[in-house]
Amino acid sequence: MTDRPPCRLDLYFASEAPRAVILRRGPTKHVRMIAWDTKTDTFADGQWVKHRVYEHKCDLSTDGKHFAYFGFSDRGGYGEMPGGFAAISEVPYFTALAVLVEGSTWGQGARFIDRHHVLCPYLHSPDIAPLPAPLRWVWHPNALGVAHDEVPPSRNKAPEHFVLSSGKPADIKAVAMERVRRDWPLKPAPTVLPDWCAVEDGCLYRIGRKGARTLLRDFNPMEFEPIQAPYEGVRT
């Protein structure tokens, strides 16, 4: 009998706060979300899910309080929804505040423009439920006014602004728009770890002077446990 292989850790860092999210995976369809305060090196162990989470299609809000993830379940997706889906949740929980039904794994999920504005990857549609305040969906302005059976104008060019579901311009600060234009189009990409931390064999390390490693935590001993989010999520 062989030992269980080490768990996998994927990390996402907030750009405007000392916060990060850790997705701990192992076995493949057992994933836990963990909040990491990178200033105090303390952790808040969150919720588990028993479905595939595509780590390269996830994103953390700039303040580290909300998470966008892409999942797929062969047991019916999110609740009764079929296949793939993108969801927005409060860290460190997977319970969705809003869900975008994808149906397959070809989608790219949602992306945070800043701490409050979330880019919807689809054309403007009344079928997409609103996000709870202060979160807001935004669209590329070229998506507005295009019917579902029409080909939209090219969206390869970075927008000068984003629009809300009402069609009005979203109030997004210039620094966030500069970052969007630099990184456009916003596509899934592996997270690059900062040079002050490292992940190896299910363990998280802080890198000090002269490359010395300090073990912050070994995540391998964790076992699945049912945990409820302290808020009401999407009912399906």
C-alpha cells in the first residue's frame, strides 16, 4: 500500500491588501478554500467542495474579500445546473453569491476589475442575476445591444471603460483601468508566486534572507468536512 500523494496548493494574492486565498486540492475533486493573512501568517480554514475546480480560471478581488472560481461537476454542475459554471463567493467559502452557467469547460469564468466590479464574460443578458451590493457586474461596452444570435463587434481591443447592466459607464478608477488595458484580454493564467514564499509537497513556506525557508503550514493532514457558509447563497 502506497502513501497518499501530497495535496496540491494554488495561491491567489490580493493586489490591494495583505490577503491571499489558497485552494487545497486532494484528491482531485476535493477542494478546500483557505484564507491567508500574509501580514500575520494566520489562516482561516473555509469550505470544501466535491467537484472539479479549474485553478487557472479563478480570480481574487483586489481587496481579497471575494473569489471567482470555475467549476464542473458530472453530478449536475452547480445544484441542478448542468456541467460547467462560474461562481462568485465570499472568501473563504464556495457558496455562490451568483452563478454563470457555462455548460462546458470552454468558458473562461469571471474576472475582477477591482474590489467591486466583476467582468462578465458574456453578452449583456437579462437572464444573469445581479450580484449583491457592493459587487456589480460589468460588461465590455461592445457587448451591449447585440442579440444572442448575432456576432458581436470585435472585443480584442481593450475598452476605454466598462458598462453596468443598465448601460451606464461603471465608476472604475483610472489605476484599475490602466491595469486592465495592460493585461487585456483578461484570460485565465497560472498564478506566479512572489519570491518571498514557496509551495512544495503540500506545504507552504516563507522565504527569508539568504533563501532560508520557514514552514508556515503543512496542509496535507486535512480531511473533508461539511462546512456551511455564514451567508445565504444562490438557491437552485
